Amino acid sequence: MGNKPRPKMSPAERAKQFMPFDAVKGLREALARKEAELLYTERQELSDEASEALNAVLASLRAGDRVAVTFYEGHRYRTVTDAVRRIRPGGRNIELNSICIPLSDIFTIVREEEA
């Protein structure tokens, strides 16, 4: 066995050794599509009673109130808990500190009681 010195690798060649390897091309994309299919949820229509209750809660909210809002977004329901910044009936949305939600997408609003 000889002790030949190895030629130095460029940083780019060295980095290739540690790059992720996909054994099956397209597997990640196929898994992402399948996950989206499994998580797909159809939008539910509110009953008249639920719609009236939602309108009553919306009418009673003030800026600074903490609420948990469940709404339809991207083919699934999502819940966000945050403080109300403002409600724009003319603009047809509710602004929380972190997100603006169209009123037509809201499924439920629950006011968090202060401890």
C-alpha cells in the first residue's frame, strides 16, 4: 500500500457528499399530493341558528378581545387564537393581530374568558 497524497477537493465537490439523496425520483412530490388529498375537507354550510349565533358574537366583539376563530382555508379548517384588532363589516372581514379573515369563511368564534 502506497501513501499517495490525495488531491484536494474543491468546497463544492465536498458539499456534494452531504447533499440529500432521493432514491426514488418524484417520491416527495407524490407524498405531498397524497397528503393534500387526505387532508381535503369540504366546506360546511352553517345552519340558520349557527349563523345567528355567529352574528351575535361578532356584534359583541371589541378591539382587544381574545378569540379562537375556526375558519375555512385551503380546503381545510384552521383555528387561530389571537386578539381582535378590528371588524370591518363593510370590508367583510375580521382583523386579528396575526391574520385577516373573510367573514364568509368563519365557521365558529369563541371568546376566551379572561382569567
